[in-house]
Amino acid sequence: MKKIVFTGSFDPAHKGHLNTYLLAKEKYNQEITICINRNPFKNSSRFSVKERLLIAQSIFKTSEILILIDVSEMINLIKESDVIIQGYNDISEIDKLRQQYKQFNCEELFEKNDFLKIQDDLAVVTSTNIVSNFFNNEQFARDNLSPLGFEMLKKKLMSEVV
């Protein structure tokens, strides 16, 4: 059996992430390990690692979830894995990821990625879109997050407004 990992910051996990996960499970017909990591290109995360874990558990319904914060831990995980799952909306995202691998001097590991095209109707479902449009379109967030993810995001955003 291959070691297949789906990595991301999942800040927060949403239906676009779930779509990628389900596509991978269908393609490989085995459990996929989810790995929550810190995005090394962002200075901060909206949710703590523990909060992201809770939200991920509520949407993915699996116990196969790891947390890795350090970039070197992520690189080691990729080295140890057979396949790294990546969802994408636009082909340009693949080139961007290749550059990120190059930046961390591990471009040879890029070939382990399996890029799965996210359903077109989920292309706009990103953590950034959910958060930035929350107050203008709360229903969008409700529709694309787990109930727990929605409540946690609402609470967090309301506390930031006060």
C-alpha cells in the first residue's frame, strides 16, 4: 500500500479541500493521511493548529490527521511518502507550487505530487474567499464549511470586529 498524504494549512478546512480528499480516496482506493501544516509563505494563521485540527476532523471524518509545523518536517514527510495530493483550480497554481519546492531546495520531490482538479463549482471555495466575504455572504461560508468550522469562524471574526 502506498503512503498517500494530502497536505495543506486548512485555515479553515472547507468543501474544496473535502472534494480533493474524496477524489484522492476514489482514485487510490485507500485511506489518505491528512497533514495540517503551517504555510511558510504566510506570517500568521487565522486559526491555531488545535482549532484547525478540530475543524479538519469535523469535515474529513478520519482519524488519519497529522500536524506538522516545521518546514523540515514537511520535507521529510514528502520524502517518506509515495504520493502528495494537491487540489488545484487553475493550472498556474501548479507552476507556483513548483517554484515553492525550488525555494526550499527540494525540487526533485515535486514529482511526487498528484494534482487533482477541483470541481468547477467549488473553484471559488477557498479559505481566503470564505473569510474575506463572510460578512457580505454568510451563507457562502455556511454552505462551504462544516457546522463546527462555520461557528468557529463566526466567533473568531466577531471577536475581531469588537
